[in-house]
Amino acid sequence: MTGRAVRITSRIVFLLCGLLSLLTAAPYALLRGVDLPFQSEWVIFVVVLALVGGVSIVVALLPASWIAKICKREQGDGRLFSTPLKLLGGFATIFYLVALVAYFAPHNWNPDPQIMLLLCPMYFVKMTIDPSPASIFFLLAPMNAAVFGSLGLTLGYALLAFPYGSDSE
């Protein structure tokens, strides 16, 4: 892909992942932990989901020159968008699969709800209703992938902004 195509694709993906992270945070904020089938520190989930979603949206909307300045890179540096996009893709793929495992796990496994909510924010849907496999494949797992894709994006830009080892200049 050319540099311009990577930048445009990255910005669109960053915006979509950020919006889906904020959308995923909404049920936690609305429920306020009351209707969850277990005692949860729900506010932590809301804050983390809103933070990674907000970072994704901000990065999608910031001018490339500002992003380059924050990351201490040249504006034409290919890593400015490709590195976070690769991390976003890796995290999204892994956690799409985690959401599928969470849904198809046998009931006798009895996974800890706190851990499952950490790994799959939409897991409370499975605990409250029994969604269809189609909704898991096409709605809940992609939402989980977008949330963790936003986390990968945030980590990608943190790595660019705060270089370590031989990458620092």
C-alpha cells in the first residue's frame, strides 16, 4: 500500500474502533453495575473503554503533523501509521477469537466473570441473555475486536511516542 492509502485506511479504522469502544462502554455506564449478575467494579470498565476509545478518535482526527510531533517523528515516516495499524490488527484478531472462545466455552468451565469481562467487554450479554451464534460472529466478537484494536492502537502510539532501546533517536 502507498503511504497515503495507509494513512487514510488507518484514520478510518481508528475512528471506527474508537466509536465502537465508546459504544461498548455505554451499557456499563447505563447499567451502573446494578443489573450485572455479579458484583463488579463496573466503573473501571467504563473508564478504560472510554479512554482507549477517546485516544483512537483523537488520533483519527488529529492532523498528521501533530501526531508526528507528539511521536517525535518526521511526518512522512511510514511507521507513524503502519506500526499502530499493525498492532491494532493483531490485537483485534486475537480478541475476536477470544470472544468466540468465551461464547462457545462449555458451561462447566465456569469462567470467572471479572476475568471474562476483562477479556471480552461484551461478555455480560452472554450472562444476561443467550445471543445467537450469528450475533456473536457478526456483532459481539467484532465489537470486542474493535475495543482491543483501540487498545493496540494506543499501545502502538505509546511505543512511537516513548521509544525504548535502539529505536530511540
